[in-house]
Amino acid sequence: MTLSFAGSSDLAAQIIQGAPADVFASADTKNMAKLGDAGLVDGSPRDFATNVLTIAVPPENPASIATFADLAKPGSGP
């Protein structure tokens, strides 16, 4: 087995140019669509991971950050 790591757009371009691939894991739907439009996708794309934005603050939370909007308050940054 050979693994190839690069940006989704780079990997999609390589596959479109003929690079062999058994699995393509894209970071976005745009690059998956490029492969589908080129007739290079067997089956339907599936989501296999998701993410959730998180704010990390010191234990004491000195700036009282509770929401993303709080990050714009003066004194909330370094």
C-alpha cells in the first residue's frame, strides 16, 4: 500500500492526470466534485469526519470568553 498526502486540490489534479487511487479523502466537496465530473468516482461520496469550532481559554478565563463574539472584545487577545 502506498499513501500519498497533499492538499485535496493537488491530489485531485494528480488523479485526473492519471495517478492511481483506491481512496480519495477530500477536505472539501469542490475537489470531490471535480473527480465526479471527470467520471473518476465509483459510487457516492460519503462524509467520514466532521469538526466543531472550539475556543480554548486558560482555566481562569481572565477575559470571560464564552462565545465567539467575545473574541472581538478589547483585551480578549494576547
